[in-house]
Amino acid sequence: MNEHDRDRMKKLLQQALRPVGADAEPARDLWPAMLRRLDEESVTPVRAGFNWAWFDGALAAGLVVIVASFPAAIPLVLYYL
Amino acid sequence: MQNGTSDVLNQFRQGDADAFETLFRLHQRAVYGWILRIVRDPSAAEELTVESFWRIHRAHARFEPAQGFEGWARRIATHAALDWLRANRTRRAESELSTETVAEVAASAAPDPAVTAEIRLKTAQAFGRLPPKLRIAATLAVVEDQPQKDVAAALRISVAAVKLRVFRALRLLKKDLEGQGITP
């Protein structure tokens, strides 16, 4: 795409989407919505304990499979824990 | 006045709720306007303004008063808008535009009479299909005619990267339109 094409594409885009302009403002005062958001977040309980990711679950499952398949490996696993 | 502003910024950094409200009231219009330029949907822009200030509130301890509030808030707002564009892109059918955008395109008169309403609508639709990262750079730099250094600062990339993203956006747009039989 050469410079001429680029200028034409810019002009086309400017005709398709008009600029919003600098004088846009919200239709309402957003502070009450902000306060609601702050209140919601402050009452949301924080989950206690561990948050298990899928990877943690996969590791634990793998460990169980190894231990079940090779009971002799239990001392080795305990050694590395 | 300068000392007053500096005090508010320092108090905000320490988590003062009144300072946060002062900054919200001072900057909500500018943040809303910036987000609206990106998402072009007034109700989404209102929600995202609240979301941006929520992120600002959470990050107060990382705020550096010496760097100023406006640029920092703009960066956070830009990322909130980018997240929205990404989520919205996967939620919506790709060619679908918001009702506001379709009405805007249909109602506006093009300075060039050769550019019909249909071409403008297809251009707007093709633009909506661009990857959000390219779309945001092109919206701000081309449609909204914002200085490239401001766009670069808001996106936390270099001016050269802004130019590259705009170039890629225009090239993809051209290719999409040509695929529909429109020669721009």
C-alpha cells in the first residue's frame, strides 16, 4: 500500500466514522454509579483459603495417579515434598 | 492552586476517599470523552468510565503524583476500553455494528459525493472487524485526529508502533473492502 492509497483510506475512514469531538460528556453524573461500585466491591466476601487453579488440580491428580500406580514411589515423593 | 492539586494527588495516593471523589469529579468528563472516542457507544462509555475509575481507585498506591493524574487515568481508561472491545468483538457477530454507529453512518453526509452511504456503512463494518489493537490506534490517530504521541502514551507504545498499527489497520481495511468488490 503506497502513500496515495493510505491517504485515500484515511479519508474514506474519516467519512465513514465521524469524530466524536472534544465536547462529549456523560448524560448523567457518574459519581452515584461509582459509589455503588465501591460499595459492591467492599461487601464482596474474599474467598478464604486456597484458590485452586486448573493447573493445581491437574498436578494433584497426577500425583495421586503416580502414588496409586507405583506405591513404592511414596518415600521418593515424600522426600521431594 | 498548584499546591492544592498536589495535595489532592498525594492524599489520593494514600487512599483518601475525599481526594478520590475530587479527582473523579475533575476528570470524569475527560475520561468519558476519551473512552467514547474509542468505543463510540455512549452507554458503554459511561460504564467504562466507572470501571476505569474503579481500576484507578484500586491502583492508588502505585500512582506517582509527579507524573500527573490525567495521563495515568487515560492509560487505565484506554486499557479498560481495549478490554471492552476485545470482549465485545467475541460476543457480537463480527459484522454487526452498534445501533448508534449505524445511525451515525446513515445520517452523516460525506464531503465526497462519490462515497455513498452504502460504502460508508461497509467501511464502518469492515473497520469493526479489525483486531481491537489496530482499531484503537486507527480510531484515535485517524478518525479522532489525536496527536500520535498522545495515542502512544495512552497505549504505552512508541510513536513508531502507533504508525505501524495505523498502517496495518488501513491495509487490512483496504483488503477487506476489496474483497467485497469496493475499490477505495
